Amino acid sequence: MKLGLPNNYVSRVMPPATPHADGRLPGSGLVFTGRRRDPDLAAGARSQRGAHAHGRPHRRGQHETRDMNPSSHLAVDPADLAAAGITGVTSATNLASAAGLAVAAGAASLAGLDATLQAVGPALDHRWAIVGPPPSPDGWIRASDLLDPERLDEALAVVREHHQATPEVAVSYFTAWYAATIVGPAIATFVLTRRIPDLDPAEIWVHRHEGGWFDATAFHRPRMTLLPEDPAVAGCAPEATPVEVVAVAADLEALRAQLVEEIIGHLEPIIASLRKRARLGLAALWGAVAAQCGRTFLLTERVSRDPHLGRLEADAFFAAAAPTLRARPTWQQFIHRGRCYTGMRRGSCCLAHRVTEEFCTACPFVAAPERESRLREWIDSQGPGGLAV
């Protein structure tokens, strides 16, 4: 049976359908540790969710874990920011804004969208993004073409056949795979450069492998929404790197609101079409989108080197994206080998267990202690710089 899972570990070459030694399946950002489904696991997970519903920490040896509700903790001490000259921080939302200032300052050295996408590349994981037309006709699809019922049915048929999936699993996989190619570049550029690429479906191509998953995004034109202080707005960008300014947001909060509008506006029509093709509700479909958003926010640590910024930015984003992205992920923070890590618990199930007979680490049916154990293994398997995502 060929396996592929709905999130971000996708190579540019069609991967084999067997698990890696580290327990990660190719085509996937989900971690599996060889543990088969236990009939008592779901019940145990439900009791654990009750125990952690109020964010109460529990102890495992010398490690502390928090199965966190959104914005329930401030992991950065405002006093530390004050010492650095940053004041007025009283909430998770403006803490995210303040902590992001140093990262966003790097945008001053960026010119066009192409340079921006290169700068945020590590946060896209095994996906990639470019500016310009697709480099070849093979596998590239204009995003707006997937709004055609026949093209969408064709894409879903590929997923069903290649992964021997039911309509529900195929739609769940497709939703996550497609969403990752759209939200990844948008969220990474927002967090790391305070810019947002234009997400007009008619101006975007996505690259699909023969197994049905997507691994690349091509923006036809270098269109972006920027802040007033951005060098491209001030006319400081080199002439050799054109920038098409779609809009200038008044401030960071307005730019964040634009990010939410761009993502939901792009995905809403295709989510509506996908809902007609499987017995999945809006919470499940938007939950798949929210999981990809949450994962990208956490992956920005690869560039920012800040273990808290992505989570705080995610909390502010999801607050602005409610109620559409109501099935949002929550966080599980823990200390491993002397440093802070953040893992993710999805807000809805991806249905991977119907194909793999296992629950993924981020599954809402995996108990917090089990998730932490798996995340520790996953971090160690990645070597230096490993993250819990």
C-alpha cells in the first residue's frame, strides 16, 4: 500500500512509500514511531484532554510539559524585552509584535518578492516558492484551474488511486497538501519580513507530484502588501528587482488582518467545492488548513532562531481568523536538553490513521505524555537545529 500524508515533508523527487528510519513517512510532516493503534488509546486521549483542558502542567521526571490553550502563557518575559528597549508589552498579541521587530528589521535588506521567498525558504520546509512562470509544464497547475469541478475531481481521483483512499481521506489529504503551498509562503513572509504576497488564484501555480501532493508555489508577478516603512514603499529598493505594491497596510495589525483575508479569500471557494465531495464538515476542512498554518508559524524558528515568536504570532493570527479557522491547533511546550520546544496538537483529525493504522503525533487522539515522548524522539532524530514539528 502506498502511503503519503497531508502536510509538509515533500521532496522535489517522488519519494518512496516506505517509512524512513526516523519514523517519518515521505511526503509528510507527521511523525510516526511504529506504534500501531491501540483500541484504548482514544479513550485515554479523551481523559488526558480533560486533564489538560485548563492548561494545568503535569510532570514527567525533570521535564515540564504544558498542553496549552491558545495564548494561555507568555513564554517571553516582558522584562527582558524592556531591558532591550521594547516597552508597552501587556498581551500575547503585542508581545508577538514586539518580539518580531528584530526579525522584521531584516526586511530592509530585501528587494523583490524573489529575494523575500529565498530568505524565508527554510521555514517552508521541503517545499519551495519562486517568482515567475513555472520552470516547466510538468506537474504545474494554475490554482484557479482547481476551481473547475472537472479539474478538482481529476486531482482527487489521483489521490484516491495512489493512496487507496476513501473520498473523505482523499479530500482531507488534498486540503492539507494544497493549503500548505498557499499558506506557507504567505505566513513565512509575514512573520519574517512583514510582507504578504498576493494570493490571487489566477496569479499562482502549484506543482503536483504524481502521488497527488503539492511541493512548490510559483507567483506569476511580484505583488505584495507592505508596511509604510518597507524600503519598497519608500523607493529604496534596487530598480533591478521590481515590486508591485498591491496595498500599504497602516500598521502591523492591519497587515495581519490582510494576511487572514488573503488566506481565507483564496481557500474559501475550494473548501466549498471539497465539502461537496466528501462527508466532512467545515470544521474538519478548515482544521486541516489551520494545522498547516500553525506548522508554518512554528517552522519560522528555523530562520528567526526565536523559540517563541512563531507561537505568539500564530495566536494573534488565529484570534483574527476566528471563527473560520476555529478548529485551530493548540500548543504543547516542554524543555528538552535544556531548551524550550513547542509541539502542536491539531484541532481536527487528518484521517491518516485510516490508511496507516496509526495516529500521528499531532493527532487530537494522542495523549499529551505520548505526544511529548514522540516529539523528543523526533527532535533527536533531526540532529542540531531540530524542531518539534
